[in-house]
Amino acid sequence: MPKIVFLGSCRFEPYEILAVPSSIKGLHSTEKGYQIACKKFYSAIRKADLIFAYIPDGIGIHTQRDIDYAKSIGKEVIYVKD
């Protein structure tokens, strides 16, 4: 069974997939919130067979950092623009 990670903005939640971007109350779009989210997502990215970046209106700074991390460890990122 393939392991899948979706990257993207919390603005588009709720997503209906297991590991997705979700706001951290009081820390949305902050560096501290991003660092907390990285603990979940970087682990998932390392394990993933497929990585999708949902970017219907462009790539934000945090999503770009996630994409850069995925690529730095040899993962291919598939872009979904809607």
C-alpha cells in the first residue's frame, strides 16, 4: 500500500485524508507553529511513497520549505493546482 503525504496551506482544510495540514491554535502561519508541524510532516515525508503539494493559488513560504525538504531527501513532489 503506498504511503501518501499532502502538503499545502491550512486555508483549504478540512482535507479528507489521513495526514494533512491542520492549524495549530494560536500559532497558524507562525514560525513556532511551523516547527511543531514539521515534527509530524517531516517524519511522514521521509516515509512517503507519494507526495502531493496542493497549491491552487500558489506556494506559500512554509509549503515551499516542506517541498524543499522533500526534494533534498530525493522525493518527487507532484503539484496539484485544482
